[in-house]
Amino acid sequence: MDRASYQWKREYAHRTAVERVNSRLDVSFGLELHTIRGLKKMQLRCGLALIVMLAMALGRIRQRQPERMRRLVGS
């Protein structure tokens, strides 16, 4: 796949978005330095963190503040 193609740019944009979510999970939700033991417990914590992120985004959209839906802090 040519790096100058539209398909490459679209795929790279998806990858960048996923990396942002992974970074937020690591840094903001404390999953980088954790003491969790067991795959099921870790999956539960990751799932809950993703649900919180989606709920906060939905709340901002319902408050008619879509420009702030990616922020974790602030009222």
C-alpha cells in the first residue's frame, strides 16, 4: 500500500485514534502501572474505563457541548 494513497491516510488515522484511546487508558485511568492480577480482572477494569469514557462523551453531547466530548476533566 502506497503511503501517499487515501487508503493509507484513512488507515493511519484509525491507528492514531486507537493509540490515543490506549494512551488515555494507560495514563488517565492508571492501567500502565497497576497491581491487578488475572486476565478477567484486567478485562473488567479496561471495560469499565471504556464505558466511563463513552458515558462522559455522551453526557457532553447531551449537554450540547460536543466540542468538549473528548475531555476527561472540567464541568
